[in-house]
Amino acid sequence: MKTILITGAGTGLGKELALAYAKRGDRIILVGRTKESLNDVKDLIKRTKGSSLVASCDISDGQAVKKLIERLVSIEKIDMLINNAGIGYFGNLQDLSIEEISQMIDTNIKGTIFMTKEVLPIFLEHQSGKIMNIISTAGLRGKVRETAYVASKFAVRGFTESLIKELEHTSIKVSAVYMGGMNTPFWEGSDFIKDPSRLKSVKQVAKEIVEREDEEQMIIS
Ligand SMILES: NC(=O)c1ccc[n+]([C@@H]2O[C@H](COP(=O)([O-])OP(=O)(O)OC[C@H]3O[C@@H](n4cnc5c(N)ncnc54)[C@H](OP(=O)(O)O)[C@@H]3O)[C@@H](O)[C@H]2O)c1
């Protein structure tokens, strides 16, 4: 049994990863801003071999992340961190608002870095642990009308590749996952994707991630 902290665990890929790991009997720390959706996932996990704990937190707030991990470390032994929470706003650059750009940078980049920075000392102390960063094919190549989102995902890729090098002489494993479009609430309120139901099944993607968990660079085509 492993204890896995998943950010953005209330919906979409984070929720499906939580359920997939819980089915294996793992304990999941469900992190996100909306308690209701995290509690719904907690209820679903009760029907599996696994267990869970809800911890609401805005990962873009560095002090809140620090406090969360300080609190968790006294009650849980975290074995794995999955940096999954992320948001996207799409359209021509001149049409994106400052707020939308800031939110992507703050959540996708800073959120991932803050969470990792706080969990890393625990992993170093135990000389074990895994960090998995959910990126996107937007972290592999530039895309039209995705400028700021792609920039945020390239940043997470750079962060991940650098961390792999920084930790290569330790027992801590760091990995990156690059996938294309999935049918999740990510697309709600956006007309960027005409029919999200035609995108990949998020359950299927979660299953593949769990199966290929040990790959340092996982590209899901
Ligand atoms: N859907 C796709 O087509 C696709 C493709 C490639 C990669 N991805 C990536 O996959 C990851 C998961 O996305 P998804 O498709 O599953 O979308 P989603 O259903 O919208 O999930 C994103 C989750 O992140 C949480 N979140 C957002 N901001 C947060 C914050 N500041 N602090 C804590 N939690 C926050 C949200 O919950 P709260 O709002 O309650 O906080 C939500 O549960 C993202 O990194 C996304 O960029 C998605």
C-alpha cells in the first residue's frame, strides 16, 4: 500500500487516477480547492480496497501549500506526489485576459513547483519517493491559440527535466506524462474543442498511466 497525494483529484484525470490507485489498495490524499467534489471522490473510494483523505488547498498559494504539507507530514507518510491540477484558457493571445494568463501560470507552474518543493524534503529524508508531473502534448510542441497554456506546460517540462538531473544520485524518481486531449470538465465553459466527447476516455488514460507508472517520460498517443 502506497500513500499518494494527487492534486486536482476532485474531477477529470485526477479523480480517475485516484480511483485507479485506490482499486489497487492505495491510500489517496485528495487535494483540490472544491471540498464537495473531493468528498464525492472519497465516497467512491470507500467502495474500493483503498482509502482516502480530503485536503482542500489552493496549490497556487505557496504558504497554503507549505501549511498543508506540514500538517500532512505529522499524520501520513507520503510515498508519491502526482502534480495533476491544471487549467487552460485558449484563444489568440491578444484575447486572453491578464487574469486568465496569471491563473495558468500560478496553477500550472507555481502550483507544481510549490507542491514539489514542500514534499521533496520528506522524500529526501526517507530516500524514497516518486513525483509524477501531468503535463500535456502542449509541453512538447507549440500550438496555435494555445500560447500561454503551452508556455506553462513547457515550463513544467523544464522543471521536471531539471529535477530529474538534480535528483539523479538519489533514490527519488521523477517522471513526466504527456497526453493529448481527454474528455474531462477541463473543457467546460470553453468552445475551443467543438465536441469533447470525441476526445480520449479519461478512465482509459488513467489506467495507462498507472500501468506505465515507472516510465520517466510517458507519451500517451
Ligand atoms: N483535458 C485535456 O484534454 C487535457 C489534455 C492534456 C493534459 N491535461 C492536463 O491534465 C490535468 C488534469 O486536467 P483535467 O483534464 O482532468 O481537468 P479538470 O477536470 O478541470 O481537472 C483539473 C483539477 O485541478 C483542480 N485545480 C485547478 N486549480 C487548482 C488550484 N489552484 N489548486 C488546487 N486544485 C486546482 C480543479 O479542482 P478545483 O477547481 O476544485 O480546485 C480540478 O479538479 C491538467 O494539468 C491539464 O492541463 C488535460
